[in-house]
Amino acid sequence: MSVQSAAADVDVDLRQLFASLGRNWLRILVFVLVVTGLAFVAASFATRHYKAQTQVEIAPRESVYTRPASSNPDSDKPILDEQGVATQVQIISSNEILKQVAQKLGLSRLPEFDETINMSSLSRVLILLGLKNDPMDVPADERVLKKMREKLNVYGVEKTRIIAIEFSSEVPKLAAAIPDAIAAAYIAGQGAAKSESNTAAADFLAPEIADLSKQVRDAEAKVAAYRSQSDLLMGGNNSTLATQQLAELSTELSRVRANRAAAEGTAESVRKALQNGGSLDSLPEVLSSDLIQRLRERQVELRANIADLSTTLLDNHPRVRAAKSQLTDLDAQIRSEAQKIMKGLAMQADAAKARESQLVADVNTLKAASAQAGEQQVGLDALQRDAAAKRQQLELYLTNYREAASRQDRNYIPVDARIASPASVPAEPYFPKVGPIVGAAAAASLLLAAVFTLLRELFSGRAMRPARGARFEPIDEVTMPPAAYQEPSTRLEPAVATERATRTADVSWPETVTETPAQPRPAAEVEPVAKAEPIVEPEPLTKSGPLAEPEPTAEPEPVEVRRPRSVLGEIDVEKAAEKLIASGAARAIFVSPEGDEAAASAILVAREVSDAGLRVLLLDLTASGAASRPMLDSGLFPGITNLLASQAQFSDVIHGDLYSDCHVIPVGTADPVRAMRAADRLPIIMQSLTTAYDLVVVECGPADAQGISRLGGEATEVFLSMLEADDEVTQAAVKLIESGYPDLTLVTPLGHEPPGNPVPGRRSAA
């Protein structure tokens, strides 16, 4: 089944929407003036409040000349991060400081800070009635502190070490005096805290110094006693005597060992030279002997004489032989002296070896003594460290005590805070600002009034218009010639009605040229058409039998026909339901010229289609609610008039049929006149309903073509509900066909059996 888009049918007419502001300008102006006047009066008579601010700088106040010796001279300011500044903010706004300021300035005696003073009669009555808490139940100090906290604002200035103290009051001088008093109390409290800390430090250091002095003396006495008992005599280089002796003996032992080795080496060299008969001139020890040197000189002289004598005398000459004999004796003496030297060197080596052995024994002895001294030195060092630590702590305590005592005596305790900017008495109140308040009230009231007017215009539907893209199909028009029917009071039996429907379906109508426009052409442009043949109706019947002879029908007047040949017949409820289901219609509009009784066709068709499994809703647009009352057994339910008057929503006006699965929107309980003012919203409502339901059946009562023009759309079927084929029905059908509804279908509820007992539980579709 095709569903149309609501955006394709309707649009918001912005010109019409905003034109509503011009139409309602007087109402908007009056509302703005009233609100602005009330705001001006309220601002003018409101209590004036004044605000002042004091700034406190958190910075070191200690001079470089009085800074304690133990502190870092390079740190000129304390390290305060965001948490540190926030801590000082909490200290400034603490109850202790606020109580001091309240007592100093006597705030408890002012009505501004204690509402129990000069309490109004209205407040007393409210307290007696239990509509207000009795302030007397709260202590006076708590009441004053509560008011002070409401007027106090303490915060840290961003990216600085400045804390701002703001206070508001009804009295300008009090607004400036209170933050100054809070800052002064904070600085005094910080100074008192430092003074208390300094006094506590001095009281603590005095007995500690006395105890440490005694402990230092005892520790030093223990060091001396332990050194004397352990024989830990100190030598050079801050070492014990045993260690120093061990070092000296080690040096001597090394020297003796070197001498012994040298002596043994020299003696061995001399021995080898003597054994091998080698020359002794290469031995330094032999050459260094004075006797051997003289013998060598004498040997040289004899060799010179022998050489001189050999030039004149023979070898066997006594003088030559005597010289050679002396030379031999000299060699023997030299070797004898060399042997003596060798023996001397051997004896020297033996002596060095003996000395070495002695030194080794002494070194071993000193090693044991030095090891024992080392163990004893450990205990001595421990005693010395303990004594040194106590001495150092004593010196530190003495220094701090002297500084604390001097500050206490001179009462010099600088606080790391100062008042950077004292509060000044405000000349103008910060609240209320009459100009901004009145301006804001005027702007807000103007905006609210404009929004309310626009929303009202939008919801009323007057600002809606058909969309530019919407297109309407050409409507073909046919006319139905008048026929002779029975009297209106005559009823047709089901069998006769069926026969009449069959005969009427066989009647053919003249053909003319099809016209495209939806509206009928002017009378001047209508071409004459041949007269139609008279139609002979079947004999009217009653329950007892046929009536009198039928009256002849009159000749029909020429009628304008604007479509090819059309067949118009009467069908029953089942056929109407089958036609709607087969054609896939989204809307079925029923017109009942005969009144409320003919509205049963719409009810029966809606139930038939609903029983076939489709989602069906019946919209009752009759004045009396004839279509919805049989389905709901009451006319007190909200309906279409409530929806048009913006008094209800879709979920409030849709109800369930008591006898089927069909849903119903009744006439409603709102004012019809007010609802009809928003009749332009009917196309939007119909579009929304066709989107949610497969078929929307609308019972319009005795409406004309103009009355049902807002209800049509794509896939729309128009039915004319009839009980008796009288002139009234004929004229209504002809007018509808002439007005652009050529596919009009006549439907009758006669012969249809309504459902029996209602189905319980079907009361609301919301």
C-alpha cells in the first residue's frame, strides 16, 4: 500500500508564521512592559549589597641577615604549589578565624548576621505553624558563622601566590572592615603559631642540650679508657704503634734481604774466578781492595823491569829470574787477597741471612700484635663515632637553641604573609544592578513572548500550507440524471435493495469529452447535451407487497458530463470492503446525506476491513458523534476536536472499537468553534494517520465537496452512504460528481448483520 510523505503535502509558511508577531504585537508589548516594570520595581526596592576585597600575599618575610644558619641561603621564597595555596585558603576561611572576627567586630549584635534580631511577625507566625525552622534552635555563634560563610568568598588568584578575600554586606564600611579583619587575624594566627613553635623548640632544646653534654663527656671518657686498656698507642700518620713498627721492620727486612743477595752473588763470582783461574780485574770487590791495588802496581813495575832486563840479559840471568820470581809471588798474594775477600763476602752474606731470619721473626710477632690492635681499633672507632655524633648533635642543638632563645627574647618572629592590598570602602553596590536586570528582563520577556506566539501559531496549523512539490491528479466529473424514487419514508427490504442495485448498475449514461481541471467550468462554456432517456424504477415494495402504480418520471434536464461513459451503482458493505482492499486505498471518505442513521455504512465497512486483517481507523467528523458512539458506547472520550484544539495528543484520542480490532477517533469534548479554527491542520492529521494505518475511514455526515476537500489525497475512495434512494441522496450524489468526485460509490448498510456481543478489553488503542 502506498504511503505519502507528510513533507510532500504540507510545509511551514514562514511569512505567515512570523506575521503572527505583527498581529500580536500589542500583546507582546504589554507582556514585555509588565515584566520589565516588575523587574525594575524589584531591583529598585531590593536590599543593596556592597562588596570589598582584601589581597594577602604568601611570601617569605625573613631577612637575609636574620635567616637561620641551618637554612639554605639560596631559597628566598617558600615552595607553594596549588595544594599549598588551597591549604592557606582553607585556613583563612576556618571557623576559628571567623569567630575571632565576629567577636572583634560584634557581628552577633547586627540583624544582618542574626535573623533572630528584629524578627518580623510573618516569620514568627510561620515558625509557630511549623512552616519555617526556628532559628533559636541554632546557637548564636553558628547563626553568625553561617551568614558570614554565605557572604564570604576566599580564593587563590590563578598563577600567583595571592589569596583574595571578598566579603559582601549591606553596610559599605562593614564590607571593607570584615575582610581586613580576617586577613589581620590570619597573619596574627600565623605569627602566634610560629611563636608557639619557637617557644616549644626552646623548651625542648634546653634539657636536650644538658643531656647531650653529659653523654658527650661519657662517650669521650669511654674512648680514652678503651685506648689505654687496649694499649692502642697512636704513632705517626694516625696509626697504632704496632702497625707503625710492622711497617718499619718490613722495610728493614727488605733491605737486609737485598744485601744478603748481593753479598752471596759477589762471593760466588769471586769463587768462580779463583776456581777457573780467570782474571780478577773484572770483579769490583777485588778492585776496590787497597792491598790488591798496591800489589797490582808492584806487579806492573816488575813486569816493566823484566821487560827492560830482557833487552840486555837472557832469561836465565839471575836478575831476570829474580824479577820473575817476585812477579809470581805477587800473583799468589793477589789470589790470596781475593780469597780473603771472598771469605769476607761469604761471612757478610751469612750475617745478612741471620739478620733476615731475625727480622722475619720480628715481623711475624708484629703481625699478630697488629691484628689484635686492628680488632681493638674497631671497638675504638665505634666509641669514637658515637662520641663524634653526640658532639655534632650537641653543637647543632646549641646553635638552634641560641637562635630560638634570641628570637624569643627579642620577640622577632616574621610571618610568611602580608596584606598586599587592603580593602577599600565600596561606593556603589554590586547588587542589584538596575540597568542590567531591567535589560535582561526585557530581552528575556521579549524572547519568551515571541517564542510562545510562534509556537502557538505553528501548533494551531495556521502557519501550514501545501508543499510546492504537491501535485493533484485531474478529476473527472460525471452527472447523475434524476430518477423517480419512492417516498423518503418507504423502506426497502434486503431482497428489493439487491434487485434495485442490480438494475441501477445496468443503467448507462451519455458520453461527453473529458475535462482536465478539477473545478467545474463556467456556465457560459458548458455545451448542451442531448437529453437522457427516462429511467423506469422498479415497483416499490413494502413488507406486505407492492405499492400503487409508480409515478412516471420527469424528463431530466441537460447535464454537463466531463468524462467518458461512467457506471454508477449501489453496493453493500461487503462489496465496499472488498473494493477498498482490492484497490489498496489509503483513505475512505463517507458522506451521509440522510443523517446519523446512514453513518452505519462507515462503521460496518471499517469493521469488515479490520476483520480482514488490515489496520483500520475510523475518524468521526459528524456533529453528533453518530459514527463513534456505537463503537465506544459513550461520547465523553477525547477526540478530533481535542486534537485540533491542542488539548490532547494522538495517543489520547485513539480508542479501540468494542466489537472489532478497528480503532476509533471520536468527535471529542473540546469546543467545536475553537477546533474549527485549526481546520487547516486536518491534512497533516490525515497524512499522519495514513502513515500509521493501512486504511483511514472518515465519516463526514451530510458534508459537501468543499467540506471533504481537506481529507482527500492519493489512493482515496469516496462513498455516499444511503438508506433510501430519495431526491436528497440523488442531489448530494450529483453535487459531489459535479464538484470533482466522479468515482463516487453508493453503499447501503441494509441487509448487513452487525456483530453480536462486544469484545471485552478493547477500550483504548493508545
